[in-house]
Amino acid sequence: MKRIGLLSDTHSHWDPRYAKYFAECDEIWHAGDIGSMEVADRLAEIAPLRAVFGNIDGGDLRYRFSEKYRFTCEQVDVLIKHIGGYPGKYDASIRGTMYSRPPKLFISGHSHLLKVMYDKTLQCLHINPGAAGISGFHKVRTLVRFTIDGTEIKDLEVIELAEEKQ
């Protein structure tokens, strides 16, 4: 069983609550637009980091991470890509893969909008954790936590990072 902390679109912003909410996680997954090596390194200090680069990420992050990342966690086939779309509207860059060899869990970022959707056609859960950083049009910053236990994806939590009062 693995407890996963998931975020996207930090855009170089570090919030100490990432450490608070991911302290009990076995792994942290970042769905791109990390923004800086510092953010990646700080997340990796909390728990092992799996990540992809996003469209705003520079050469150092593109060297360290790939554009898409496919792996098995427990017994779940996972695919992460920053610009991926969502069920029924997958991005052209990932559509072929999604339809020829769908994962059980597909994670994307980019839209800054939290979405958790099940694709009945592909029997695939899609999660976009929204944006954890402060850059962008989103009004609420979000993180996601969930558990993978064997073949089961469960205990999904959405964490809203309300602005702290000064």
C-alpha cells in the first residue's frame, strides 16, 4: 500500500504546507510546471518524487524529468503528462497512447482546474490536481492525496490551500 501526494502547476512557488500535507506520503507526484529545481528538491526531501516537466519548465527540469512518465505503482499502471486533456478530450499528444494502451490511472495538470473523472470507455481514472502555486487564473489552490493498495485506488482527498491571514 502506498500513500500518494499529488500536485501540479507550482510555478516556482513553495508553500510550507506542501510538507505538512505530504509528510505521511510514501511518494509525491508532480504533474508539471514545477518552475524551479528548488521546488523539486524540496519536495524530494519530503518523500521520493516522481514528476514530469511542463510547458513553463526550463532546461534543467527538462533534463531531470521527462515529458511523460509511465510506471507501475503497486499493481496500477500510471501515466503522467502535463498537457493531457481529460476523458473525451485527450490532448492530441497523448490520445494515441490513451486509446491503444490505456493506463488504469492518468494524471495531468496544465489547466489549473481540479478534475477527478472516470473514463468508462477506457476504464481509467483521470486526476488533475489543479494548481498548487500562485501564478494563474485559478481562485483556489489545491493538492490531492490518495492511496494505491494493490489494484485499488482509494481514499482520495482534495486539500484546498486557502490563503493564510497575515
